[in-house]
Amino acid sequence: MFSKFTSILQHAVEALAPTLPLQEDFVYHWKAITHYYIETSDDKAPVTDTNIPSHLEQMLDILVQEENERESGETGPCMEYLLHHKILETLYTLGKADCPPGMKQQVLSFYTKLLGRIRQPLLPHINVHRPVQKLIRLCGEVLAAPTENEEIQFLCIVCAKLKQDPYLVNFFLENKLKAVASKSKASLVTEDMKKGHDFRTTDAGQSVHLEETPRVEHTDDQLPDDLSTSLDELSVPSSLEALAVNPHGDYNLVNSLLNLTKSPDGRIAVKACEGLMLLVSLPEPAAAKCLTQSTCLCELLTDRLASLYKALPQSMDPLDIETVEGINWGLDSYSHKEDASAFPGKRALISFLSWFDYCDQLIKEAQKTTAIAMASSIRDRFFVGVMEPQLMQTSEIGILTSTALLHRIVRQVTSDVLVHEMVCFILGEQREPETPSGINRHPLRHCLIEHCDHISDEISIMTLRMFEHLLQKPDEHILYNLVLRNLEERNYTEYKPPCQEDKDVVENGQIAGAVDLEEDPLFTDLSPDTMLSNQEWLSASPPSSPEHLKSDGKTEVHKIVNSFLCLVPDEAKSSYHVEGTGYDTYLRDAHRQFRDYCAICLRWEWPGSPKPLEKCNLEAPFFEGHFLKVLFDRMGRILDQPYDVNLQVTSVLSKLSLFPHPHIHEYLLDPYVNLASGCRSLFSVIVRVVGDLMVRIQRIPEFTPKLLLVRKRLLGLEPEGPIVDHMTLLEGVIVLEEFCKELAAIAFVKYHASSTP
């Protein structure tokens, strides 16, 4: 009570006293603080019961006032006094001792306000950045400390200053080997501060004139002879053995922020994450190298990711994993009591996905070297070390949960560097053509592709969905590894040199050796009404150009379109009985999706036309690859598989068909390609399915009415009723018809795009 009265009395005296020059006033307040330590005998009283906070605030106000009264960049006498008399060094010592109690908070607040309110650059001054560096080491030492709020504010203002002037980060990269090697103590240059000369500081802390000192770059094994700072001044270990105990001590700003990311106070942790985000984005190569090699940043990111993943329940509903919302690393605040849609493990799932989101954004913002190191660490220590064993286990429940989590990660990841590391983790790095005996070279890839044809339909659907979203990621290696490397030589085709007779029929749009489906015995029962003419397709699509009607050597688009539309026989079609199931929707969707895929593939510089057959190695044995093999096998069983499985299989195949690569287009969408002996294409697989369907139709009484009933039930136009016989077959026929319409629309849209200049 008495100290508060004294403080009020002092303010009254100061208000009545004549105004002193700023420097005298500044010195008065600083001496008042130092006299406290000389005169006081009670060092247990909290700092808030003294006049120290008031004097510090007055000193700040004077410094700000002085700067406002002077020209930009000019150092005033008060600032010169602060620098010359090493006031910040003294305050650091008082803050470290926390004498009187609470002094550490006051010092942190003073540093924060000084750096934030003074416009001129202070950090280049050796008597500023050295005590700032020392104070940084005090931050994050104890979790949930009473000074946490002041610590994070101080660290964040330092990060903000480094973001403004990235070269300043070099002052915070301590080279401890240099410090340990130091045997002499050089005098500090302070005269330049008085004169306001521009100077910078070497790694070891030596002040040098920019005008007088040439730029010299030192390698790791070339230490400068003249070191200006002793061991005591840098507070470093006194022996090389100490480095082995603390190998991550060179970049204390990062280490302090990393400690504070573990704070139980969510706001403190988020601010620490924001500070790290600023630091990793700094373009300085030396900072990036130190960040990845001399701090535990990569280890902390991945270890926390691993621990959060391991905290998840062993079994979770895939739908819960897919639909959980609120994933944002800066807003990881979940209340179980307020959540009406809570499920077991939701809190843990949100925490894991939020931290993964932070790692993803951190890598996205980071300098290239730092980004590669962090993404590589996540691949090695999390993807391979933690996720891979879960994905390759034998428990169906475990496989389903881990695949659902992988699917969620695939959907969520956005940084290109992390996407590539994830792709290499899933698919491996092989780019040579596959062989039937070598499909298990990358065990995880083999395992996941096999899961697309798993005995459990849930596992098959989830894995197929994961691959579907993986195909939409902007990484060229995905499609090349799964499909393109096996189509590179076009050895699925049989080469027939063109002759004069072939040239005569090209004008009719018929490729040499191709059989017109209207003349194929398999399609003799189809009526002309079921086919669309070229003009009808053109009218139902986006505006076309005159080139559509010209022959450029390709199979005419209307023949390809009608080939797919005519595959399913009339008695197996049901869409024309129901409104809103025509071709328009497929055309619009295909046009939009193809445009999106073209945007993804634009930078991959794919060829505009297939590789000439004369340059292809057609003698090499053709293997469509493990991925297409499983998809084609699944497609061949479309009449005997569950409806949901068929939808997912056809969805993946349609996504593959959309890619604007000429070999993919030829192999998946050209019915008239001359297949080599023993080879199959998507069209040939569907032809075999239709052949089987036509035989089976004859054995089912009232097939068409039953088919129409099932379609209406699937569309919700008919209420659920008695179970219809051959339900799986009927649903498979409906999916087959819709898939053929979708492929026809994709083929047309791709032709339209390639014909437009």
C-alpha cells in the first residue's frame, strides 16, 4: 500500500516539475531503475509494487517521441544512450534473474514494445540483437509459465521484423563451433553507434563497417581468425562435448517457438505456429540450412503427427473420417458437449487432421530447401514409419480405417512438395514399364491396388476412392506410374502399313481394318433410332467449329460416339423411359471436368498426337499394368458386383479417360484401334460384358419391366417394394448403360477440344 502511495506521489511531482530535455529525462528514469537495485533491501516484493514498470514505460514514450521529432533514420541522443550503455543487456540480466519477482514479464514487454513501436531498424545493432538473442533463449523454457503470453508476443515481433528484412536472420544463426574455437576477446566497436554509421555483425558478433569490409564467404571448415566475442558473451557451451548434448542449439528462435507450440494454452500454441510459419518462409539460404540441419523442427512436426495418429481409435467409421469438419490448424477448438454429431475419437481425429493441415501449410509457405526437408521427414518418419504398417495389416477393420485416413489425407494435402512425397510413398518412384512378374516391386503400391479387388466391398470402394482423388492431384508421376509408362510404346496396337485401299476409305471416316459396328453381328438387333447422328451430337454440345466436319485422319467422332451408345442392346436400355437421364448432363459434366484436367496437366508438356508407330517398339510384350488390370477385371464382372462397387470402378475409369494424353485417349476411348494379339482395351472388355449380358437376358422373364422398376427405385421415383429377382444383374446393366453414355460424352468433348484451334 505504501509503495503505491509513493508511486502516485512521484507522478504528481513529475507533473509539477519543469520539463527536462528528453535525454536528461531518459537518463533520469533509467537511473531511477538502477538506484532501486542499489538502495532496496527487499528483493521479494513483486515488481508491480515498485516504480520500475512506470519508469520503463516512460523510457519507451521518450524514445518514440524522440524518433517522431527527428528525420527518418536519424538516431537521437536517447537511443544512442540506450545503445552505448547497453541498457538492453542490463535489462536482460535483470529479467533472467527475475528480480524483483515479475521483472521477466516487464523486460519481455519492454523489448516487445521497443521493437514494435520504433520504426528505425534496431536489430542490426550489436547491442540490440545480442541481448534479444539471449532473451530468446529464456522463452519456452517452462510450459504454462506465467510469462508465456509476454514470451510469445516478444518472439512474434522478432519474427515479424525478420520477415520485413530477411537478411537480419543471419544475426540469429549462432555458429557455436566458431565460438568454442575463440581464444581471444576483441573489443566491441561502439563509436560507430554514436556516429550513427551503418554497420552489420558477423556470425561471431563482430561489428564491421559495410564500406570498409569486403564481402568474404567462409566455408564450414574455414574459421575467421579474428573472433570478437568470447564464450561468456555468447553464453555457449565451453567445450565441444556440450554440443553433443544440445545439437539443436544454433537457431534458438526456432527452438523457443517449438517449445511454445506444446503450450496447453491453445492461443499461445497457435501464435507459436504462426511465428514458425514466418521463419520457414524466409528466403535466406543460410537460415533454411540451419533450420533443417540444426533445429528439431522436422522431428517435432513428424513426431507430433505420429503421436496424434497413434492416439486415434483402432476402428472408426469411414464416413465419420470423410465428413468430419472444422479442420483448420488455427481453429482447433472442439467442444464435445456442444457437438450434436459427436462420435468416439472425434476430438483425436480433429487434432490429427488439424496438425496435418498445419504441416501442409508450413511446407506450402516454406523456402524450397526447408520445404523439401520437412516433406521428406514426414514421408520417412510418418508415412513409412507409422502409416505403412497400418495399411498393410491383415485385419479388415484396421485396413478399412487406415485406408479411410489415407483417403482423407490425399484429399486434404495441397502443397506440391508434400503431394510428391506422398505420391512416392504410395506408388514408389519406378517409371519403367511394368511386367506381370514385377508388380510387387513396391509392396505398398501392390497392396493398395490389390485392395481395389478385395473380398471386402467396403475396402475395395474406399481404396478405389483414394485412387480416384489421387489421380486429381497435380503431380505428373501419379498417372505415369499407374498407366502411362505401360502405354509409352503403343505396343497394344498392331501396326498395318497404309495401302491405297485404306486411303480410299479414310474419306468415309473408317480406319483401315476396323469393322463398322452396324455390320457387326453382335449389334444386328439394334435399331437406327438408338444411334445419334453427328449433327445431333453437335447440337447437344457446346458450340462447335467448322473443323469438326473435316477429316484429319482420326476416326470420326460420331462413329466413336455411336460405338459406345450402341454397345448396350435395346432390351437392356431403360434410360429413355425416364425423363432427365439423357446425354446433356454427361456432356456438360464432361466438358467441365475435361477443362479442369487440362488445367492440371498443362505444365506437363504432353504431346498433342500419339508417338508414331514407326518409332514404337511394337515387339515388346504388352502389359496394361497392375492398376488397369485390376480395373478391367472389375469391369468385366460388372454384372455380378454390388451397385456401389460398380459406381466406383466406372468413376475411376471415367476419370482416367478424361486425361488429355493421346495414348490414354487411344487406349481407353478409341473402339477402332487395332489391338495386338492377346491385348484388351476398355472397349473390348465392355464388348465381352455385353456378349455375356445378351446370353443372360434370354434366361430372365420380363427382363425390361424389371429393369425399368429397378432404375426408378434407384432414382427414388418408385417406393421400395418386394425384392426383385436378379437385382445385382439389373443394377449392373443400369450402371453399364450410364457408363457407356459417359464415355461417349467424354470422347466427344475431347474431340471437340482437340479440333478447336
